[in-house]
Amino acid sequence: MSVQTIATQPIEGQKPGTSGLRKKTRVFQGHHYLENFIQSIWNGIGGVAGKTLVLGGDGRHFNAEAAQVVLRMAAASGAAKVIVGQNALLSTPAASNLIRDRGTDGGIILSASHNPGGPDGDFGVKFNTPNGGPAPESVTNKIFEATKTLTEYRIFEAQDVNLSILGASMLGDTEIEVVDPVAEYAKLMERLFDFGAIRALFEGGFRMRFDAMHAVTGPYATAILEDRLGAAPGTVVNGIPLPDFGKGHPDPNPIWAKTLMDEMMGADAPDFGAASDGDGDRNMIVGRGCYVTPSDSLAVLAANATVVPAYAEGLKGVARSMPTSRAVDRVAAHLGIDCYETPTGWKFFGNLLDAGRATLCGEESAGTGSDHVREKDGLWAVLFWLNILAAKGQPVSELMAAHWRDFGRNYYSRHDYEGVDSAAANALMDDLRARLADLPGTEAAGLTVEAADEFAYDDPVDGSRSEGQGLRIDLTGGARIVLRLSGTGTEGATLRVYLERLEADPDKMDADPQEALAPVIAAANHIAGIADRTGRTAPDVIT
């Protein structure tokens, strides 16, 4: 065994997005591609000599091979220790917990989150810092700069490490500790929630369906929901992680989790349904005949947090990404706590959580979390809901109706135009950006524009400023349009259009969201010229 120094040259396009670097799997399998990016991470963070790292992934195609590359490169650069999930598996929240619990110097998470897997799917690599959260822009910018000047990488020449057996072994002078990917996370959940109350809920005949989407959360959900909490066998479906996610799309929303939605809207539906994504950090919540938007979910969790042991003393504050609906804002005002509006990307919540300014955080893209880790956490959100249902003794539909009566309903939807020509998408955004100052006072689809701007975020903790974070258009009657280009796609551009309207009349809170939002949808198309610019007459995905 020896350390090899391999000559290489910069590869264009290795700029981390909102959550690491994501590309097509075949791109990552290309000559030097993965190795270049890993070496750039080492270089960007000042090296890994003497450091301890966590490593794991969601089990998608190329996960096992990539993990071995990371291990050999960590050993070649002098890492003291790498803690890796058994078979190179770790959900993203579990990895964050391990980083924090073990006090490591950060970790590598191999995942493209909710993106499809398989040979023709997507792959991703993300570096998380010692606080357990995604690297902030100050770190990812250094990593990106390192990709531009790379001339060589170092890798240990050795046989693969056996990651199927728990315990420690050596790779050169680097200790490799293989750990149970579920055990520590399950202990954390038991400390946070009232497992006794949830267990009693299931003992009383409460029925649930959890769709793990053939992704990494399956073993976690089975161990916690069925083995520890007593949910009926078969509660967890699609619970075995597969490299191609069973040829499905591991994004927990009504489109990709349609089988679950159909069951929950059926005549003999379970009491509660949920799903999680590829790496376990996202969630979908649905009751019998009642879908809960991620924005509403965050608001409900905030409004009912004190029934959960971990949050019994109240919340320090809440935070949401800018495109997320303003439902939680009114809950925060009622509770007398701060509500922070951040750019999209979980890394922006890290400073607020570390500084003790926020307890709960959420994004409209099915991500919710708290200060227990520094990532969004899908199964945590499901357990939070179960704890609330156990305490309240109400079905989801009644809980939602009561919440809307108290706080009003934010009708909300996101329209995704996927694989749009990048030049056309950027031209749409550039043209609208240039007209923002002239929009207030104009009318569109019977609605008047009250304000329009491009969102910029000044971090209240470290004073950093993030500009260009999405275009916002406020309309009469509490309506709002937000447009931004997504940073999680791997082909073309994804234009996301977020649509929102506040309804305060209790007699008008049962409408279909697309119908309730029809004037706002028409206004967005008129103002931005979406059809003319993209050639699309309808979005590819509506959530």
C-alpha cells in the first residue's frame, strides 16, 4: 500500500450549488471527476491531516464506489479517522447528528437528495462543516476556487475497505470506524419525542403508511416506527434502499408519491401518511383526505410545539426560506417570537440555529428541521406530527381546519418548469429583474402590484450579505409571486414559480388551491411572460 500522486487539471463546472455539487452519475464517473472535486474539498478547507470526518450516502448508484475513493483520498491526505455508515449508508440528518455528536471536523455526504438515481440518474457530493450543517458560501467559494487551480490529487493505493462489518480497521495510518447508521439517530429521536404517547396512539388502533420511496430512510423508519413504536408490520412500504430507488423519483410530493396519495384519498385510508426522499432530509405529510403543504406543516409544528418534550419550554424563534409561504409568520407573531426570512438552502439556517435565534426552520420544498441537527430532517418531522396527533387526539383534517380558523389559510403552490433552455430562462429573469422598479401600481389579471424587488439577505449573526436570491412580487389581498432558478437540477434550467394568496374568510378555506390561486397564476404568466419566454404552456410539475 502506498500513496499515489496523480497529475490532473481543472475541470469546468465544479461549482457547488445550494447543497453541494450535483451532476449526472456518468459525469461523476468520468476520468478524475470525483477525485478532482474531493481533492478540491480538502484543499478548500485547509487539508484533512489529523482530522476526523464522517462519511455516508443515500445508497444510490455509484455510492459504494465513491465512498471507497473518499476513504482512500482521506487516508492519502493524512486524516486521523473516518467514521462511515455501514455499507456506506447514512441519511443526511443522521450524518449531521454524527458530526455533532462525535465532535468531528465535518463530513462528506454522497447524495443528490431528491433527484433520481441509477446509471442515467444523478449523483452528488456535499461537505458539511463541524456544526453538522452544509458548508456556507464562504467555504464553498474556497472549494470552487480550488477546482480552478488543481494540478494533482493524492490517493491511497489499496484494496476496498470492508464496510459491511461494524468496527474499526486501518487504512494506512487512518482509522476507519464502521458504525450502525440507524442506532445513534434513533436514540436522538427518543430523547426529543414522547415515544410513550406515540406508542399508545398505535396501540389504540391508529393506522399509518410511510413510503420510504426505496431510499435511505427505509431502515430508519422501520426501526423506529415499527420496531420501537409498535406501528403495524407493513406500515413502512418501499423500505429497502435501492441504487435506482426502484426506478422511481425519490421526491416526497403528491406527484412522485402518487400511490401513497391515492391510498390516503381512498375510502379505507389510514389515519396518517408520510414519505421521505432519497437522503432522508425531506418529508411529505398527508392525513386521510387531507394533504398538508410543507409551508402549512411548518406553521402547524410551530403552533403546537410545546406538546413535544424537546420544545415544551417554547421556541426561541422560527425561520423560513423566502419562497416558503408566510403562514408561519403569523404563528410567530402570535407567539411573540422572531421569524427570519432567508434565501433557499439549509446552510442559511445554520447561523440562526447556532446562535440560538431560531428553533424551527422550514422550506417549501418539503424540508423541515430544528436545532437538534443542522440539516432538514424528514423522519423527525413525521415523528413531530405523530407526537402532536397523540397529544391533540384529532385527525389531521380537523387539526388543519382549526389552524386555518385561528391563523387564516395561505393558499400556496409551486409550479416547476424543468429542463428549460438555460439562455431562455436567464433572459426571462434578466428582463423581469430590469422591470421590477416599474411594476408597483401596474395591474395583471385583475390584481395590482404593490411591491417588487430582488431578495437579498443580510445575515443577522455574521453580517454576510447574499444577493440575487429570487424575484418577489407582492399583489393586493395578501397575494405574492416569487420566481427563481433552482440550484438542484443537473440539466438545463429549472424555473420555479411560487404562488401564494391569504384567505381570512373561514367560509372560503376549502377551495382547491389551484382554483383559489387562479388569478395569481394568471398574473405571474402575464408579468413574467413565461409561455412566450420558455415555450411552455403549463408547468411540468405542480406541488
